Amino acid sequence: MKETWSRWIRRSRRRYQRFDWATLNIDPWLLLMLLLIMAGGLMVLYSAGGESLLLVKAQALRLLLAITAMLVIAQVPPRLMMSLAWVFYLGVTLMLLAVDVIGAHAMGAQRWLEIPGLFRFQPSELMKLAMPMMLASYLARRQLPPGWMDLIFCVLLIIVPVGLIADQPDLGTSMLVSASAVFVVLLAGLSWRVVGVCALLVAAAMPLMWFNMHDYQQQRVLTFLNPESDPLGTGWNIIQSKTAIGSGGLWGKGWMQGTQSQLEFLPERHTDFIVAVLGEEFGLVGMTLLLFAYLILIWRGLYMAAQAPDTFGRLAGGSIVLTFFVYVFVNVGMVSGLLPIVGVPLPLISFGGTSSVTLLAGFGILMAVFGHRKMSPR
């Protein structure tokens, strides 16, 4: 038996070494980490969704579509992406304008475009890719670090789509799109003096931002500061979430044994709050393993972005990976009560279609800039 296993391992190793991953522009380590996280996510989703196989099958189908999109995008030459970035950006901005006029309403928001008889989707999710590609394409054609005129133009490119998304209203997505833009500019070599000036301007604008927030958004901030002020109303979600995570202890209560989630005390448990289910059922150990997997994924992504052959690849790839980090940080932070609730799903784990496709499409861009590095001079 031992000899059979040894033979099987040797054969598998030889097949792996013979397979030319580079020809297909696929990074096997990145792909492996993505598949591990997604497999763990489907397992948690089965529990969070009340043991619904239909829910798991629907999510698996979406992930399969997202993986296909990632592998297809990985074959596109980065120079073609750079040339078409403005077309993509302009097209998504027009779709955001269309959402403002004819978008579908749901849960008090107007965020979707509906293809009659087929499906509906969120154009704002596409802007998470269009924004870093557009800014990277623009800055890659100029001398770096960027001057004031370039910065002003970048701000104009950021303001329009972010304003349209915030108006839907979708604070979480507008924040992620803004983060993706800021990362591109920072990676372009922005001086710390300019960063300090911008930070002061943002701090000065905070009162204005507060008075322009919707009532429910202001309430979320107030609930974050004092959840016990309305424990049966606005504070319910975060109190139940923290209770679920805390009751998991070191090892958790076991798969499908979480009381807060299985007895439906925990709201949105298969979407934004799914990490609370993980914490309750798999404890601190399960949470640590997931965060460690994310950390490896982010480290590998940053390495690949740094190896890109040109400025466009380094800026766009680095921004996509750092925005993925913000995704994880904000979701875990809001579910554990360290940040206000802004409606950001846990990447590759929470139930959702458009966000999964967008995330993996972003990793497809990363694979493309890494895989084509030997074809272009640095």
C-alpha cells in the first residue's frame, strides 16, 4: 500500500512538472490558494444557508463561471488591456448613468441593470476593475511620480463614478472603488508630502461628508460607536455577530452546530456576516486559518504584480491585490465590531455572483501581467 502511494505521488509529480503552466499564463500557486478558499467557503455556506444544497450549487456555478472568466482574461496581452482601458472605463461609467435612470430597485437601493428574461447585474462591481486599469493606463504613459496636473486629472476620473455609486446608495462599493484608485496613485510614487496634504483635505471634508450621508448610514456609524443603544433594532446585527464569534472559543462548536447561526439569530449569515458563522463553528483556529490563506494569496499576488514587465502591469496588478486586502479587512472588521457596517461581502466566501466574477477577473488580469512578462522588456 505504501509503495502504491509512493508510485502515485511520483507519477503525479512528474505530470505536474511536465505540465507547462506558463504557456497558459496560469500561476498554479495563486490558483491553488483560490480553490482552497472557495472550497472552504462552500463548506461554510452549506451551514450558513441552512443546509441548502440549492444555495451551494448556485454559488458553485457562479464560481465556475468566475474561474472561466479569470482563465480567459489571463490570456489577454497586457498591452491590449492598457489600450482598451479607457473604453472599459467609459462603458462602465455610462452603465452607472443608466442605473441612475432605469436601474432596478431592491432593498431601498437602485444598483442593478436588468437584462429582461436573463439576469441582473451591478455595473458598480465592474468599476472595481475599470478604475485601476484606467488610472494605470493613464499614469503609465507619463513621467512618474505624477505631477499636480496629472493628479487633478486622476481626481476627476475618480469623482464621477464614485459619486454615481455613492448616490445609488452603495457606500461599501464606492469605498472599494476609491481605494483601488488611491492605491494606483500611491504605487505611482506619490510623495508623502502630497499624501499628507490630501489626508488633511479629507479630514477637513469629514463634517461635509457626514451631513451628506443618508440617515441609515449615519445610524450605522452611531451604532458602531454604541451598539447597545438599540440592542433590538440597529444594534441587533453587530451584537449577534460578536456573540457568535465569541461563543466559538478556540476550536468552535463544530460544523453546523452554531446556535446563533442555526437558530437564525444571526442576520445575513450567508452573505455579509458569513465570517461570524465560521468563527462560531470553527473558532479562533478556523478564523486564523482563513486569514492565513488570505495572507498567502495577497503575498503571492503582490509578488506577481512586482514582476510585471511594465508600469501598467505593476500599477494595475498592485492595486487589484491591495484592494482585495481592503475587502477582507473591512468585512472582518465590520463583522467583529471594529468598523462600521458598510455592506462589504467576504471575498470568495460570501454568497454572491457579480462580486465573485469581478474578484476572479481581477486575478485574471494579475495572471496576464505576470504570465506575459517574458514577452516584454522590463
